Amino acid sequence: MSLTAEPGRLGAAAPAARAGAVEKTEAPPIELATQEGRNKLIGMWLFIAAESVLFASFFAVYLALRHSTMGGPTGKELFDLKLVFLATALLLSSSFTSVMAVLNMRRLQAGAMKAWLLATWLLGASFLALEAYEFNHYVHMGHTFTSSAFGTAFYSLVGFHGAHVTFGLLWLFALLVRNLRREVTPYIAPKVYAFSLYWHFVDLVWVFIFSVVYLMGKVA
Amino acid sequence: MTTISVPVGGVRKKSLLWDYLTTVDHKKIAHLYFWTGLVYFLIGGLEALLIRTQLAVPLNHVLDGKAYNEVLAMHGTTMIFFVAMPLLFALMNAVVPLQIGARDLAFPFVNALSYWLYFFGALLTHVSFLTGDVPQGGWTGYFPLAHPDYTGYGMSYYAMGLQLSGLGTLLTGINFVATIVNHRAPGMTYMRMPLFTWTTLIASILTMFAFPPLTAGLFLMIYDQLFGGAAFDPAKGGNPIIWQHLFWIFGHPEVYIVALPAFGIFSEVIPVFSRKRLFGYPAMVVATALIAFFGFMVWVHHMFTVGLGPLANGVFGVATTIIAVPTGIKIFNWIFTMWGGKVRMTSAMLWSVGFIITFVMGGVTGVMMALPPADYQYHDTYFIVAHFHYVLIGGTVFSVFAGAYYWWPKMFGKLLNETLGKIHFWLFFIGFHLTFFIQHFLGLWGMQRRIFTYLPGQGFELPNLVSTIGAYTMALGVIVFAINIVYTFVKGKPAPADPWDGRTLEWATPTPVPEYNFARLPLIRGLDPFWLEKQAGNKTVPPAEPYADIHMPNPSILPFMMSLSLFIAGLGFIFKDQYHPSFLYLALFGVAATLLVMFLRSVIDDEGRHVPRELVEQEDAKGVSA
Amino acid sequence: MVRQGRKKGAFYVPLFTLLALALAGCGDPRVSALVPQGSNARESLSLIQISAYIMFGVMGVVIFLLAVVLIRFRAKPGDRTIPKQVEGSNLLEFIWTAIPVLIITVLSILTVRLTFSMAQDHSDDPNALKIQVIAHQYWWEFRYPDLGIVTAQDLYIPVGKKISAELWSTDVIHSFWVPALTGKMDANPGALLDGKRQNANRFSFDAETVGVFLGKCAELCGPSHALMEFKVVVLPEDEFNRWVEAMKKPAPKPETTKAAAGEQTFQKNCMACHALEATDPANRPGPNLANIGNRLTIAGVLPAGDDAERAASLRRWIEAPNAVKPQNDVPGTVIMPPFKDKLSPEALDQLVDFLMLQKVDVAPPKAAAR
Ligand code: HEA
Ligand code: HEA
Ligand code: CUA
Ligand SMILES: [Cu+2]
């Protein structure tokens, strides 16, 4: 609700957006400087709320079906916590790098921002590579998408998260390509900020996956 | 409805088609939703007539079992997803920005995307008629019946089509929440928002939380149908009941997604035609929120006979009955808005009064069905069919008709003919009760729903015939409406800006509404702002700002292209199983094209354009004098 | 629970027969939920009626208020006066919150009590008759695990005895419904996990009158969902026991050469899917045909009022089952093939003759016409 302090004034805010000039002493951070920026971020929050419900549904389905292995390998037999732990560490540090990117963005340091974003991209990509390796390993152990309801539920949930990471990487790629030569402006800032919100969310979901799928799967 | 717009690069004349394909203007998107929804209403209505014709006499041969199930599934799916919601979205798009004093939605581009996703989702579902595998599993798509092993690939069209249009709906929900939170004119506090805006806000929040479970369910459904998934397949340890939970966790809030905006429309119409402010405004707001809140905790009332046990049945049954309380508050507030007023029985008002009677009848049967031991008898019979047509038609369809008669002058610049409007109402209203009242009894006498025929000698003959006659009477009503529309476009006179002595902000805008809605954003000084200013002797609502350049978004073909790409992807995924594996490439092409469009959208700068101040002033001077 | 139900019944019945008359008016007693002849249906109806009368009251209030408004508060033509702008009224709004709360509280208490009492499990009750109901596209299989017999389409039960049923499905979801005796219970397919059948349901019902009641499948299950009907034959207890004993006997042997030829045809063409003996242990894909000569309908829908009609229906069915019950030709559905072109007319005659022999000498009650 803090976003509503000043009710909508598309017309009034727009010229500032075009000029691209924002005084550094002003109270709202750069990503909230324009009406478009405020819209984008509330939109992102709402989208994340909806996505949470989506993931919650997949979690519920997974919990309902995780014992339906139909003779195939169980989670306990499959999961290798060491590997998953490494993946978790990678993803969590990418959250940290994206925070650094946003901090530098607010200081209008485009170069540093891009460097941190690049680091985020690389960490995300290594996470994805590990996940691909992991899935490949499972398939060789006979745990596939079609082998049992457990398989379908597992890959639906974890794979859906993986798809989110992939999409995030594509998005970040587009963001970097577009802004390779540009400064930080109130036009770009909300885009970077929205990405970092998304990225935190994807991380958070992973924390849940780590505990519900892997840890619980190991002890159950 | 010509509005002068000046693209940054200078004036360019656009064809009407191109204009509508690329528009991001909420008023034009409203038109798109409206006409598309109306066409699907005729299609869904035609399917209803087929259903009723087949059931007119026992052992009839108009449709066989398979064809009947196809028509039935398409009727339910079409009416809920491609008629009820889009028609409400049409009115929301047309009205809500005007009511809160905004120049457009928060995300005009996304708004266009939502429409095109709906358009192509509905189209994808209907492509099934060309391929021969039409959905046969009802609008609820229960597994395992929805698996190709039992009904072919029809239900894949259902799943894919709903996935597309559902994404559009979700985005619409987000868009309206962001708009209403961020784009209210100065002084438009939450407790000064008109109720239609309020119900739009709350229905949009419902959408945000109700559609994701459906999305998850549809993903799993598509996996099971087309990719060898097993979530719902008992042979591989899956559980078909999970689909029912996911569907109804969505499905029950869904019925309020189509009911709450309807309530909002009546809350606009009734005060205007009673010339009295809405009775108990705060209570109306709270009741709306309560209905939405409880709406999430009752889904099991669709599953009382699944065998979830007495505890679940009892708890969800009781929770369901609670919704009667806030709904009752609304009903009585409407009645007492009229009480002591000066009631003008225009067409819009006729639909509103008809709504109160009809909806209450549907609501009280809902409460009866919420009692599990009684529902063991009602469930999956014509009693249910009667209930939900009473609420869906008596609520949503009546509200769309009321809204059409009420807002037509603002949307299309002309007044619908009132005499034809009244004929339309009476034919439809009488036909409606003729069709559906008797169905309560049919259900109790033992007629289950979704049957393509029935045996003679069980007492079902006469009631079914009556019901069929009623359906044709409704069809006559719809034809009169169609005539009215044509007549109005051909012969109707231009409407004044404020034909009904309106109360809310949309009536303070000139007709036709300029592209940017408000030359200067208005200053809101209370509930029913226009009415207040008129009472204070002012001609219109005062401006809150000086004239300035107005920033407007650029039109774009990308929403259309992106939806088209997803449509192609969806078809490809189905065709790969239905026809030939190599259609997978078509699907991958569609996915790639989608990503490409998204990439384009994110790398091409689009900072919009500006309508220059001089032009705004010039148009404003014309508008006020009109 | 039977007794408890009766006691409650004794209190409600006189009151509600009166109300039922007002509510029902008509409805075929074999199939109407408004003419209950089993304790479940009676208890459901009691709640239906209480709630219906409350709802009539609610409707009455709303219609009355609307009528007043429409008569008293219409604007006269040309009247431009502005009525008093009322914001609301705390008292009124309290009233129309409190009264509905009261109503739903009362309804909820009644409901919760009844929900639990109707859900009592009789699977360990030594006095209850245990049955298994297995739904198939588009027919019903009834097993009596304690009696060692199986039948199809016609469910025979003794009057007044609790029937403890276990339900499941072998393909899609179906729903078991006998409006005059009991509300619905779904027959779900389910995975076998650790030897347990997921989603199998248990519930109990009974019949309070002797007669034949129509049962229906109430969940959309495919093109022939409408035709998935069955009958519940309620017999006096001793008659029921005679039926059981008769069903346990081996299938009648043909005495004429014509019927003997029919038996040959049957063994060649039909045995893979159909058993002739109610005690047959094999799980065959088609309905058990023991007592087919006494079926009240053939395949649930074809008329079988007397032997001639039954024989004609049998023949019609065997010649072209898909013309009677349309099916989707898909991997999930077991389809009985048409025999019109496979068997000569004489062979069909012989086959029908043979099938007509398959009957036990306990005739269903005379009220049995379709
Ligand atoms: C617009 C859509 C809409 C609306 C608003 C409602 C509103 C309600 N519905 Fe309905 N319903 C559907 C659409 C809708 N429904 C559909 C489509 C289905 C079938 C789906 C399918 O299977 O295909 C369905 C099915 C359905 C079932 C499942 C039945 C079954 O399949 O066995 C149940 C059971 O509880 C139910 C209950 C209710 C209740 C309690 C309300 C309440 O919200 C009603 C509240 C309103 C009132 C009660 C009237 C006004 C109140 C007063 C005047 C106050 C005084 C009243 C009292 C104290 C009683 N509905
Ligand atoms: C908003 C939703 C909505 C609306 C408006 C309607 C409208 C109608 N419905 Fe619908 N109905 C549903 C939602 C809706 N329905 C749902 C969800 C189901 C459940 C599906 C399922 O079980 O899965 C259902 C099921 C359903 C059944 C139950 C079938 C069964 O269980 O076997 C029946 C039967 O009478 C029926 C009848 C009607 C009729 C007569 C209308 C009438 O009101 C229609 C009036 C409109 C017209 C008559 C249009 C006029 C058309 C013309 C004049 C022709 C012009 C044509 C062209 C030029 C193309 N409907
Ligand atoms: Cu079996 Cu419907
Ligand atoms: Cu519901």
C-alpha cells in the first residue's frame, strides 16, 4: 500500500520519465520514481502472489503422490543431498549478487550493476547445469517423468522451478543485451528491480523445494 | 467515435482492422471483449438449444450419446469461460478506468495481451470441432474420463484452450488490481470508489488466487494426456481425485468471479434508477470481501459424494452456508436502496429487479445443496442444473444485459431502444423461469444431469418438454436483443453524455470519450462524485490539475503475435499425438516464436507518445459544449 | 443406527408426509427422492424439507419487500424530485445479518448431526449384508463376498437389513444412486497401494419396502452414461435367502438340442467375457449372466417385461450392442462386439434360447415392470 501514497497521475509523472533525470536526494528509490515504475513493481508483486499459489498447488500434488513410486526408486534412494546442497548454495548466492546489482543500480553505477547481474546469470546457469546433471542421473536410475505418479509429481514441481530459472536467465539475458551500453535511468531501473524480485522468489521456492522434497524425502 | 491521436512520428491513417488488432486502449479492448463474448453467447446458446431439443422427448435422436456430451461440454465451457467472464471484462474495461478517473489500465499492453490470449484460447478450444475430437468430459473435465484412452483428444483442446485464456484472465486480474491501487484520481479514496470498481477489485484478487490452481491442474492434465504423465492415472499410482480438488479450489471462487462484478453492476444501476444513494455502502463493501474470503473455503461442497468422510463434508457444508449471510446483506441493501426512492423502470432496472428475485431463488437452493445429507440426493441431478442457471443467468447474464442497456450510450454513443429492451426482458425472463424452475423437480424426481436421453415412463416427459419450450422462448428474447442492437446502430440517435442522471464519474466524461478519458484528471470530493457536483450546482467534476501534455502508450501488434504463437504451440502439442509426431516441430516453433516476441518486447524501447496540450484543450472545449 | 433412525423417523414422519405432499405432488415412487423407501432417502428428505420450507420463507420476505417497493416507490412520469438520500440503517442491517445467522446455525446443527449419523460404518456389523459394487462402463457388478456369489445389473437385497457396500470402479468415475432408497456415492477408480485400493468408498443403506427401485449412474462416464441404469430388487428376507441358495446352484443344463447348440455357441463366442454361474471365480470383462433369464431389463435399458420381450431384447442386444449403448472406440473401454454378422440367425436363436434358460426360480416382485 505504500505505493499508493500519491494516487495515480500518469500525465504528471511522464515527462520526468522521458527526461531521465532524477535528483539523487529525492525520497523514493529510482525504481519507484515513475508511475510506470510503480505499476511495474506492484504488478510484479501481484504476479508473485499468484505464482506462489501455483507452486503451492504443485507442492500439494507432490505431497499427495510422493509415495506412489509403483516399485521404482524412492526419494530416499534417489536424492544425493551433497549435490543438492551445492545447487542450493549456488542459487542462494545468485540471490545475493542480484541484491548487489540493485544496490549499485540505486547508486546509478551502471557498470557495477551489470557486473553483478552477469554474476547472477552465471550462478543461475551453473545451478541449471547441476539440475540437468541430477535429472539425467535419476533417469538412469529409472525415475522418469512417466514411470510413476511420483515421477510426474516430482518433475512437475522441480522441473517447473527449473523452467522458472531458465526463463529468468533468458529474461536477464535480454536485460543485459538491451542495456549493455546504457546508463541507469528511471526507465530501466524498474525492469532490473522487477527481475530481482522475480529472482528472489525463484530462490525462495527453491528453499521450499529443498526442505520439502529433498530433506523430507531423505528422512521419510 | 473518432478520436484524434498523434503518434510520435506524425499522423498515420490506420485501417479499422489494424486499429483493433494493435489497440491498447481499454475502451476499444472493451468492444473486442464485448463482441467476442456475444458471439460465443450465441454459440453457447445454440448448443443449449440443441441440448434442450434432444431432451424434449424421451429416446430422441437429434444427438447421440457422444455428440450430446460434446455439445454439453462445449456449452458449459463456452458459457463460463468464453461468455460470462469476457462479457464482464468488457464492462470492466469500458467502465472501471472512467469510474476511478484513470487514463487507462496500469498495463495497457498487457490488457491487449489478455484479450488476445482469450481470443486464441477460445478459438483453440473450438478448433476441436474441425478435427473431430471434441471435448466430451463436461466443463469440469474429471479424470480419467478426460484421458484420451476414454474420450480421445477432445479434452486436450479443452485443457490447452483454457490454459491460454486462463493466462489472459490471470493477467487481467493483476492488471485491474494494479490499476485500482495505483491509478485512482486525486481524492478517490477506497471508500469513495463505486461498487462496480470495488467488486472488480475483489473479483480480480479472487482471479489472482483462484486461477493458479486451475493452471497447475491443467498442466498436469496436459502432461497426462499428451506427455505420458501419471498424476491422475491410477494404473501408475496417480489419483484422479486430485484433479477434482484442484478444479474446485478454482471452480468455486470462479463462480464468485462471475457473480461479484454482476453484483457491482446492479449496485450501479439500482441507485441511479431509484435516484437514491446506495443503502449501506460500507456494508456492501465488507460483504463483497467476505463472500470472496469464504469463497476459498468451501470447494468441497462440489465433492460431497466423492467419499471424503463426514468430517470434511460437515465442515465444508457449514462453511458454505455462511456465504448466505453477506449475500443476504447485499440483497436487502439493494431492496432498501429502492425503498423510499423514485424508481424508474427502465430496461436496465427491469433486469435488476428480475435479478433480485431470480438470484435469491438460486441462492437459497445453493444453501439447500450445502447440506451434505440433502446434497447426496441433489448432487449431479437437474436440481443442480436449475441452481446454477438461476445464479449464472439470473446473476451474471442479467447483469450483462443490465450493464449493456445502462452503459451502451457510454460505450457506443447511442441509446438502445427501450421498448425492444422491455420485450427482450420479458421474453427472456419468462422463458428462463419456464426452462429452469421445473428442473428442480426433475432432479428430485430422479433425473440425473448430463444424460443424453431418458427412458419413457418415469415421469420425465412433460417437465422436459416444458423446459424445452422455455429455452426457445429465451432464444426469442435473445433475437429481440440482436434486433435492438442492429436497430440502434442503424437508427439510434446519438446519446447525451449523461442520459440517466448518473452519479458516478464515467457520466462526467463527454460522449464519445476521448482517447485519454480525462483532459485533466478530476478531483474527487466524495462518494458518487458526479451526483454531488450536480447537486452543488456544478456542471461537472472539477479538475485536479492544469492542462498538460498527456502521455499515452503506443499501439502494438506484439500482443496479437504472442497469443498467435502460443496458439500455434498449443495446436502443435495436440496434433503431435492426434495426427503425427512431427507436429512437435510446429509446437516448438510456436514456443520459439513466443519467446522471440517476448524478447522483442523487452529490447525494443517503447516510451509511448504524447498528446499535445493544445489538442487536449481544443478537444476539451468541444466535449464540454456537446 | 437402524433403530435410532426409526425413532427419529417416528417423530418426523407424520409431519413430513404432510409436507411431502405439498412439496412432491408427484414423482414416480420407484425413482423419486420425494417418496423415500429407505432410511437414507428418508433422512435426506427430512433435511430437504426443513430447508425447503425455510427457503420458501426467505423467498416470501424478499418478494414481499420487492412488491412493496415496486408498488409504492415508483417515480411518476415527469417527477423530478429528489428523494431523501439515506446512508444506511444500523438497526435494519443488524436485523438482516442476525436472522440469516440464526437460520444457518439451526440448519448447520441439524446437518452436522445427520451427516455423521448417516456416515456410520456397518462393515463390521454382523447383522449387515456385505456387498461390493463395482462400476464399469456402462454396467454394474454386484458381489456378495460372504455369500460367494456375483451378479450384474439387478441388485437383490433383503428388506429391512442394513446393506454395507464397498464401491469402486474399474475405469472412469461413476456414481451409485437409487433415489428412492439412498443418495449418491461415487465409485472411483484407484491405485492399488500396498494392497489397499485407493478411493474405494464404504457406505450403508437399506430398503424399508419390498419392491423394485430404479438405480442410476449419476456421474458423467461417457456416451452411454444416460443408459447406465440398474435395478434394486428388494425381497422379504426368506425370499432373499432362497434366491441366494438358488444362485449358488450350477447353471441349468440345456434339455433341447436347440438350446444345446446355443450352449456351444456361447462357449465359443462369449465365455471369454461372460460367466454363467454366479459362483464363477474368474474376473471376466463382461457382466455375469447367471439369472439373465430373469433380468428386469437387458443391459440395464432394454425392456424385459415378460419372456417374449426379454428374448427379443436379448437378441437385439447381442446383434448390435453398440446400437443400444453407444461407446467410444478407445483403448480404455471394453466393448462387446456385435454378433449380427458373426452368427447366423439360427445360431442367434439358439443362443437366446439357451440364455433364457439361465434363471433361478425366485421371480422378482411383480411391481417390476419398467
Ligand atoms: C454465479 C454463480 C454461482 C453462485 C453465485 C453460486 C452461489 C452459491 N452456490 Fe452454487 N454453483 C454454481 C454457481 C454458483 N453458485 C455452479 C456453476 C455450480 C455447479 C457446478 C457443476 O457441478 O457443474 C454450483 C454448484 C453448487 C453446489 C454443489 C452441488 C453439487 O454439485 O452437489 C453447492 C453446494 O453447496 C452450491 C452452493 C452455493 C451456495 C451456498 C451459494 C451462495 O453463494 C448463495 C448465497 C445467496 C443466497 C442464500 C440468497 C440471498 C440471501 C438471503 C436473501 C439471506 C437469507 C438467506 C438464508 C439465511 C438462506 N453451488
Ligand atoms: C453463464 C453460463 C450459462 C448460461 C448463460 C447457460 C444458458 C443456458 N443453458 Fe446451460 N449450462 C451451463 C452454463 C450456462 N448455461 C453450465 C456450466 C452447464 C454444465 C455443463 C456440464 O455439465 O459440464 C450447463 C448445462 C446445461 C444443461 C444441462 C445439460 C445436462 O446436464 O445434460 C441444460 C439443459 O437444459 C442447459 C440449458 C441452458 C439453456 C436453455 C440456456 C439458455 O439460457 C440459453 C439462452 C441463449 C440462447 C437460446 C441463444 C440464442 C441463440 C440464437 C437465437 C441462435 C443464433 C445463432 C447463431 C446466429 C449462431 N445448460
Ligand atoms: Cu456410469 Cu455415468
Ligand atoms: Cu461452489
